[in-house]
Amino acid sequence: MQSSEKNKKEVRIGLLGASGYTGAEIVRLLANHPYFGITLMTADRKAGQSMGSVFPHLITQDLPTMVSVKDADFSSVDAVFCCLPHGTTQEIIKGLPRHLKIVDLSADFRLRDIAEYEEWYGQPHSASDLQLVFPIIQKEAVYGLTEISREDVKNARLVANPGCYPTSIQLPLVPLIKAKLIEHRNIIIDSKSGVSGAGRGAKEANLYSEIAEGIYSYGVTKHRHVPEIEQGLSDAAQSKINVSFTPHLMPMIRGMQSTIYIEMSQGVTVEDLYQQLRKSYEVHLI
């Protein structure tokens, strides 16, 4: 595509929290995209540095220098990807110009029930303070599982990007639930994730000597993605669904696998499940 044509159609992107793993992946995906141009990147701890100095695989990309979020100028930005930790995101989004489209990759706007968020994440949510603008923001947020809610995502100002585990679980289950092919009870989920899913911050549990050549479960009965999973499945069923979910950490950098155990509805065969998933996603299952 010629430069003039690209610039005419280009959506100008601001990236908040660019120096984390999520931010780096967003940069990788957008840097060579014909319809996006990255015009702003923030990273408080890395302010003043180039993206290539933090992530060498991005050194050849023409990217702006990272700045502190308090120094960010949004005048040349059409849309924002927010890759900040949960809790931090709430305060930042409140101050963003209203014309911006926002994709939030934290958990702050995934759950509709604020009390549930506060219970599972162990901190207050600003939407519970009716004197602030957050109740309006919370209500306009659209859960961004695109394959399930594509039209809602198209028209949204604020998209709450789904969590990793919930994505791997909802994509196979939602079509089967909507088609009434499986029972709503006794859904058991065994998920495994790479270490980068825990983020770039230093944690003892993620040290090489703690992770290498082993696998362990964590967050059993209290993982923060449980209410998000149950919210999505309950929406599909139009009735409350509870799941048994056990996540595991694997000695690999990235990747995810979820093995899901379900009861098929009476008269339903495995081939019926395959056919429904093929129809829903136009993919070939092996």
C-alpha cells in the first residue's frame, strides 16, 4: 500500500503501558498493520526510552519514544489500547478525552457486577462511588469476545478485552450452550498457561528455578477469572452456571490449553458438538 493511501485511512493509536508483555504484543501486531499507526506510547518506568531498547525484536520499527502517562498528549490519537494493571486503569480511563475509542486489557471493566469485582480482586472499584463518572463508563463497557459479540464491539467506545483463561473456555462452550447440546451442570475445566501470562513484574513464584521442569496448580477455588468465565457462560445459557476451574502454570514462556469436561444433553453425540463448532467458527476440528 502506498504511503499516501495508508495515511489517509490510518487510525492513530495510543498505547498505555507499552513496556509490559501485553504492550509489546500490541505493538508487534499493529506496527506493520496497513490501517493503524502508533503515535503515542507511555511507560512510566521506561519513560524516555525507545521500544527497541526494551524489546530488541521491535528495534526496526518506527515508533515514538515512550513517555510518562502524565505527559501524554492525546491530540494526535484516535484510539487507545490500555495495557495497565487492574486498578490503575480505572483512574487513567476517567481522564481520557471522550472522543477516544478504548480497548482495555485489564480486568477493570470485564465484570458487570461491581461487588463481584471487589470480592475477587480484593480492592474497591471506582464505579461503586456514585459521585464519580465511573458508573457511566462501567455501563458503556462492552465485553470484547469478538467471536461472540462482534456487532456490540463494532459500536462500542470502551471494549473490555477478555482474560486469557476465559477466552480459551468460552469460545468452545458458548456455542454448545446456546445450541442446548450440553448440560449446564458439572462443567470441569483444567487449564494450563505459560509464565508470561503472569506479566513482566518480578515474582518469586515465576523465577526459573521455581518453574523449570515442573507444573503446579494455583488459585484453586479463588482464581480471579472464575466470575468472568461464569458470567459469559451464564449469559449464553440465560441462567446461572457455576464451573469447577483449576489453572496450572507450565514451564514455558507462552501458550495456553484448556481441557474441558462436560455432560452432553440427551441424544447428543460428539459429532453433533464438532458440527456445531465448525458452523460457529468455520474451522476444521481435528
